Amino acid sequence: MSIARIWHGAVPKAKGGAYLEYLKETGMKDYAQTPGNAGAAIWTRDDGDKTDFLVISYWESMDAIKKFAGEDTSKARYYPKDAEFLLGLEETVEHYRVAFEL
């Protein structure tokens, strides 16, 4: 059974494309290089003048998540240029056990 780690952020709509590329070069690369990562996806939604990002990564265990996030797995992990894009820096992420998959 795997664990889903869910992060949310929002950027001005005009920066949505650039932020997507930044996420691919930072977080997504780090996920792929962390032992115990089982994949990840970036979801986007335009909402008025902003674009919401939902990043869902899948992990083999909480210990694997610690290798990526550090000891306090509830804290969001940010990269140097995130503040240049994001409308705010949400402090925490959510974790769910994956109870069923097709």
C-alpha cells in the first residue's frame, strides 16, 4: 500500500506556464531521484486570474517521504524561486493512504 503526498499552491495566471516548467525542473526531478518514490503528477486549474497547482506524489512509506521532506513530513518543501511565483507559501501538505487503485 502506498502513501499519497498532496501539495497545493496558486500563482497568477500569467505565470502558470513558467511555474509548471519550474516545478518539473525542481520538485518533480527530486521526487524521481528519491528512493521510495512511486511516481507523481501535477494537476492544474485556472480559476479567474490565478492558476491552482495540485501536486500528488506517491511513496512506498513514510520513511521514504522523510528522505524527500525531512523529519517533519507535514511541512511543505519549497525551492529558491517558489516565492517569485506563488501567491502564498502554504506551510503544510496532506498525506493519505492509497486504499484502492485500478
